[in-house]
Amino acid sequence: MNTGGQTARVPHSCFSLEGVPPQQRFALWRESISCIFSVEAPREARTEDFRAQLDAHVVGDAAVVRTHTQAQEWERGAGQIARDGMDHIMIQRYEAGTMEVSHRGGTETFAQNGLIVFDLAQEMASRTTDLVNLSLLLPRNVLEPHLKEAGDHHMQVLAGDNPMTRLLQQHMHSLKALAGDMSLTEAAEASAATIALVAACLNATGPSGHGPEPGIGYAFLTRARQVIEDRLADPELTPAQVARLAGVSRTRLYEMFEPFGGVRSYIRERRLGRALRMLLDKRCRHQPIGAIALACGFLNDSAFSRAFKQRYGMAPRETRSEGSREGSGGLPVLPDTGHGLVIDRRYETWIRMLTA
């Protein structure tokens, strides 16, 4: 273990509701976890002493997160996917509790019997009991180059009696246990090993083929989204161009993007999402707002500011200022309680920024 007193350690965030008035707990949790999921809980849980704790480390290109919370419903809909643009693979291990997943017209119950894979660029809905789970998040672009088949792994269950699954389970547990002792250099090495192990596990099982649009349709949707992502800075990007470059008809393109509110709506959401990440990115702090707007495909600064404020509730300049104030500390909440309570919500930004 590297014991140098001045050695920078991996980023660590621990969200907890301890000290929060009971009637405000669930609302605070729902607002925080909305960086990944929309959640809902039974009325009695929302109005009583709701419990939730989320402990996250960022280990190189990976995030490893342990969550303790109560029974609730979880969802990632098409609108949220378009807004946050999170293009991650998440692998979960349930250490306590169970999850019932609604998928392709049926339901499936998952417990402490292996690992389950989520593609966060696809829709999902689940219901859980009180739980403790361990999640590993990896950006797609660091994982896919290592996969033999970059197919659909969404909702794929990796059987607990498979040796590769057990190896990955043990690795996730060890990674979480040791992350706090790692230097940034050690974390980069551990991240590379983690990516290789996840790829080996998925390569041993192959794609699930259970996604919402399997086979050729799924491949075309993935290609169209990548075309859009690569050309967000082009203000002249049109659905016709996307269709041509993705190799599909415009009719088919419109059908594929209907769950996202349409092609133009999806492009707009992705541009605004990129602008948000740039405004929060310390590496972009010296870029003028107009330059960020242009880099995201907006030719008019005023139009960009209006669209951004309509989407996020504050102007681009205010957003940048809030991000700077966050620094390395928690985000202050409940300013009217008189308790001076500070909740550590840094993980929200870190997960949004988790890209290669």
C-alpha cells in the first residue's frame, strides 16, 4: 500500500441522510439519485424515517458504489436517457434484498445469485425490497473495445455458479474494500484490470439478446446515436444526415427515436447535456460561455442560454458558478433548518463525468 502522506487518493463520496429531518429524507434521496434513476417509494416510507446511504469511489475509469436503502421502484425512461446521455454499463451484485425487473412484457426476480448487467443507455424499470447492493459502472467506450461482440448485454444475468462470475464478484468486493487506500496511479492500474476482467466475463457468456431492439435494429440504433454524438458540434446536423450516415431510412430513424421524443429532441437534449458537462468540467473553466455553446452546436448565445435555463432551471453562467463553489466538498442543503447540515453529493457529478 502506498503510504505517502501527500499522495492523492481516489475520489470518495458518501451520501447519507443522517441528521436530515424525516419528512425531508425521501425527497432529498430522490433528487440526488435522479442522476441515474427516477425512484418512487410507498407513501408511508416517504413520510416516515426513510433510510438511504450511498458510498462511492472513482477508481480510474470505473466507479464502484455500495448502496443501502429501503424498498422502492426504480426507472430509467427514454426522456432521462436522452437528457443525461449516460452511456455506461453497470454491473450489480445484491448483497441483501431482491429486485423484480420488468422487461420485454414479463418480470424476473433477481437476488443474491450472481450479477446483473444494465445498459444505462436503455430503458429499465424495477422494484426492490430493502437492499444492499454493490454496483460497478464503466463507460461503454472503455469497455467495448475489449469485447468480442459489442452486442446487447442489457438485463443479462451472469449466473452465480459460473467461475468467471464468482471471480468478478470477488474482484468487485475487493476493489471497493481497497479503493480508499489507493493512489491515483494505483487506481488507474486497478481500473485497467477491472475492465479486462469484466470483458473476459462478458466474452465468456456473449450478449443476452434480450434488449428492446435486438439484432440489426439494436445495431442501427447504436450507430445512429454514435453519428449524433460525433456531430453534436455541427449546427446543421439534420435527421436526414443522421439517417444517411447510419444507413437507415428516415422513416426507420423516426421510429427508432420515437421513445426519445423524436430525433430533433434527442439531438437537442444531447447538446444541452454536453454543455452541462463542459460547464462543470474544471478543464473548461476558462472557456467563454459562447465557445461552449458553439462546441455544442448552438450558433446563437442567447438561444443557447434560454434553452439551457429552460432545461436545467438556471443560466449557464450560474451553473458554472455553482460547480466552482462545489469544489471538493459536499453540496449544502436544507439551508433553512438552522442545523448547518451538509450532504455529500459529489458522486452525482463524478458519475456524470465518468468518461474516458
